[in-house]
Amino acid sequence: MNRPVIVGVDGSEPSLRAVDWAADHAALHEVPLRIVHAYRWDRYEGASLTRELGTPSGRVTSDDILAVATGRARRHHPDLGVTTEALAEEPEYVLLREARTASAVIVGTRGRGELADLLLGSVSLAVATMAACPVIVIRGNHHNRAAGGRHGRLVVGVADAPTAAVRFAYEEARRRGTALDAVRAWRCPTHDTVDHPLLAGTPERVHEERAVKELEAALADAPADVRLHRHTVEGPARRVLLTASQEADLLVVGRRRPGQYGHRLGRVAHTLLHHSACPVAVVPDTA
């Protein structure tokens, strides 16, 4: 079954940028695109919407928003299967429900004016935290296209074991024909000093070698048709991946399965969703 790509649109310019990106993503994966608008989504109609409609923002309707979004989706992909729906519900509930039968959910950042790319709205954050499928938040300095990115590379943050995020990154790199940088951050704890009997003289090397082994184990099943580059970098994972995002077209991170306190988004993913220089894919662990 071809599970559709879902994109949430509210009439704001960040959401219309998400539509552009989602159309590329759906075409790359040869699946239909479903555009969803929730009535109760506070609208911040920007210049793009009113310019394309030739209508003052106060007169914009749900049908108008969906019509503009459909037109943008088909601008580069005229043969793409596109369906739309407007629903009188809270947007996070709509998108979380749609995620149950989707291959991916794509949303934009929220904010106004110059802050649009710096603030992540509550809807996007809730969906990234709880969705049953990968969620891609379109943010950062990019050209609104999933295909033909300016950097020609994707980045995946690799944890201690193989995850759904790594498999997702393999597939995205293969579809786009780009290189994939697998990054494993490592740190030397402050209590590891040269006085430690097992670490005399080289505490950093011990931790780096451990990170290299963990990275190799996580990538043991890497497909031969993906151009994979391995990197171990000293430093907090949040800082390391934020730096990597500056020269990436997509940054992929994992999200652990719900624990005793329910769905939670890790500190690394949370930071990246707010500050990454490129779109971020949050992939739930299905293992």
C-alpha cells in the first residue's frame, strides 16, 4: 500500500514552504500527497498567499488555502496525485490521526516575520513528539525543495544501536542520490583524568575508539548503494549536529519509544527542531 505523505497547511508562509518540500518528497517516493487544513489553526497569512490569490487576507477561506497549496504542489509535479481536506478540529489531533496511515508527516515552523525560522510552534512540536510515522519539520536556510538540495548531503545522528532513523536516512539518501554523513558524537567525562589507572595518558582516545566501534556496529548493515561517510566528533550531540546541519539538506534523528511517562522528545531532537539550519526528520523507533 502506498501510504501518502501528509502536509499540514494553515495559510502561513512556513506552511506553504512545507507544501513545496512535501510535493518533492512525495514525488521522490512515488506516493500521493495529502494536504490537510484544520479550521481552528490560527492563520498568519503572509504575502505569498495573498499575492497568489489576489485577495486581502481577511477574506481568505479554507478553500482558498487548499487551492493555493494544491497549485504549489503541482507547480513542479503536475502529475502528482493530490488530495485535500479541511477539518473543523484542532490541528495536532488531525495530524496525529493522519500519521497513523501516512509514510511521513511534513509541517512548517511557526512564527511571524523575521522570527518565522527561529520559533517552533506547539503544533509542530506536538506532532514531532507523538506521531506514529516520521515527521519532517521544514526549517532553516534552504530553497523549499526536497530534491536537488544545495549541499548534496544528508546527515543522520547515530546513537548506540541501529535504529529506524538510520534506515530512514539510508532510504532518503538513496532516493535523492546524495551522500549520507553518519555522525556519532562522543565526550570524555570530566572525572576521567590521567590519574585513572585504566586511562593513564590517553582518556580521550579510549572514548573516541569506543565511539568508532559503536558507529561501526550501528552501520554494519549499510546498503552498498549508499555513499556513506562515517564521522566521530567530540562534543555534546546537540552542538555537533547543529554544526553539521549548516551544510546538510536534511538532518535525521531518532525518537525513542514511549516510556513509563509516555511520549517524550529527547533534548537533542528538541534543540535541533528549534535551531537547525536545515529541515529535520524525527523518526520514531519501531524496534
